[in-house]
Amino acid sequence: VAPDCHQLFLRGEHTSGVYTIQPLNSQPFEVFCEMTSEGGWTVIQSRYDGSLDFDQLWQAYQSGFGSPYGEFWLGLEKMHALSAQGEYILLVELSDWRDEIESIQYHFSMGGQERNYSLHLKESSSGNLESALNTDSTGLPFSTRDKDNDQRADINCAKHLSGGWWFSNCGRSNLNGKYFTGPLPKQRHQRKQGAFWKTRRGRYFPLKTTVMKIVPAEIEYKS
């Protein structure tokens, strides 16, 4: 069994779909592989219709929920197992209700359970979206409504914004917030509960689709 989708791609699998992979020191599990011309991306989060509730507790975020055939969160433990295999790139792709697609790419690694799956990112130059995730070297631990690891003493960001995420002070992004299918609520505090990516221009993008996917960094050196 291949350790990630890119290895499947290198072995000749060039059709996007659900495959079984097995990272080092991990049990095998199903993932959605997005096969592009340059390689095989392992999808770790996907939302496009609001059918799945992302306001889940720590254990669900740790093990994963949803299905790779639909909306899903792969699970922090599986993400860590993947990222521990070497240098990876994280690509975040977002679309709004005007179907404008924007993306940003990071060099990425993740701590394990003992570090609350802290996210370590280095922004790379690819993509047309401004970063709304913390790229300082210390890394941000993951928070859920029942496990508050954010940097705000007065507020539990995951509870306040309805979804688990790598929060610093609640403010700049949460791709696991509520999915709004109709017009956005008029109240700002309700709008903030939605899935959002706030750029430095201070604007909320009400999001229609979100995809987070990873690939070994070696594809950068080949292109």
C-alpha cells in the first residue's frame, strides 16, 4: 500500500478518486486523491454543500469524520502521520458564491498529539490569496470546543466560532465554521461563525467551497 496519493501517482494511478493509503507507522485508511498533471494530492479537508456538521469535539477531529466520497475532515492523527514522512506542501483552495477560486500554498508540518497537532507553516510564493494562517515558527495548536488551546484567555475560539481549527486569537480564519447556504446573517458575530478566510484587507469571503490538500515538497523541485 502506498504511503500517500503522490506515490500512487508515481505508480501510474492518474485518476482522481478514493484510494487506500498507509503512511509510515500508521494503519491503512481511505483518502480522496486528487491527481493533477504534476502529482497526486492527498485531500485532508473538503466542503462544498454544507451536508456535514463541522462543529465537532476533539475526539472526532482527532480521528476524522465524514466520508472521502463527500464532505470530510481526514483527522488530525492521520494528517500528522502523513506530514511526519517528510517535507510536504499544503494547498488551500477556496471559492466564493461568485465562483471565484483563490488559493495559497505553504510548506507545512504538524506536531503530534503531545503537541496538540500544532501547525507549522512557511508561506510559499504560490497562489493569489493572502495568508490568514499564522506562519511564525512556533506553530499553533489545534482547538475544539471541548479542548481550548487558543491564545485567547477570555474566549474559547472554537466554541465562539463553531468549529475546530488552529486558532491564535480567533480572528483570521476558520475553514471549519458554519456553512451558510443562503444570504449571510446581518449580525457580524453570526457571520463570523461561518467558514471564513479574512485577508489583511479586512474582508470576509463567505465561502462556497474549501479544499485543503497536501503533496510531498519534491514536486516543487521537479517543476
